[in-house]
Amino acid sequence: MQIVHEKSEYIDWMNLKTGKVLGRVTKKFAHDFGLPHRAAHLFVFDSKNNLVLQKRGKWMVLQPGHWDTSAGGHVSAGETVERAAEREAWEEIHARGKVHRLGNVTIHDVRKTYDNIEGVTFFWMKSITPLRSQKSEVEKLIHLPLEKVDDFLKKNKCTPWMKAAWKKFSKKMELKINGKKSGKK
């Protein structure tokens, strides 16, 4: 089934439990009607092993002005989550590197203007390129040492998927990046 709603990027409407594609819809249609779909997000580390976070533009529909993962977005219709992660990393912060899968989190974010149900696959990457933000989506970037990320998340407005993924995957990433445990409790 294909539903035409507006000129927009098409995404796959999914059964998130089975992975079955139920139809092809625009992002706006999926958000207007709360149709489950996929997204890919990355935690990108710079050459000094700092975690790079982006502040979403104030003009963005979902979570405007909130701090978010390094890069991320919807998986286009027919696209793999790995390819979407690589694409979003390049488009949003000019990052290139090998993507490593962390796992999945289902997010249900309901606001007055949308109902967003996403099966988000999270990845991490060590960028081999200098990073710069895409001004059409990203207000600014911050580079944080790993030991400062928890405090940053407590003190700043962050997207729900960022908080959920950091809680679930931070220790796993820390081991991969540093090769050892830090002083986290």
C-alpha cells in the first residue's frame, strides 16, 4: 500500500515486532497518524575520543532545540538501518567511519503536533573526518569527554531517544572507545 500525503521523503510503515513492512508513507503522514517506523541514530566520537552531540535546530518538527545523539534520522523506504546511519552521519555532521551496531530502542514520543513511534537502531562510530554541522538541521555541536556526559544530560534538555540510548548503551560504548572502564559508578 502507498499513501500519498505530500511531497516528502517516504518511509516504511512497520510492524516493529515482526519487522514486516505494512506500507510506504510520508514522514508527515506517519507522524500525523502515529504509524510505527524505523530510525537510525549514532553516537560519534572525535579523534580525541570525545562524544559529539548535536543541538537540534529550533525550527525542527521533532524535539526542537533539544540535545540529541551525534546524528540520526528516519530510515528511507527500502533502505537498511546501516545505510541510513552512514547517510545521516555524513549529512548532519560530515562524519565518516565504520558503524558499529549497539541495539534497538522503541520510542513513543507524543506531542500536540505529532505522534512519533519509532523503532530506533543505535550505532556508534569513531569519525575519521573533521566534523562540521549541517546548518539546515543542526544548531551546534558539542564535544564532551565521556566522564562529563551524564552531568550534561541531567542539566540540559535532551531528546527522549538520546536519554534512553545513553542509559542502555553508554557502558558498552565506553568499553569499546577506551578499552577499559572509567570511574563511573
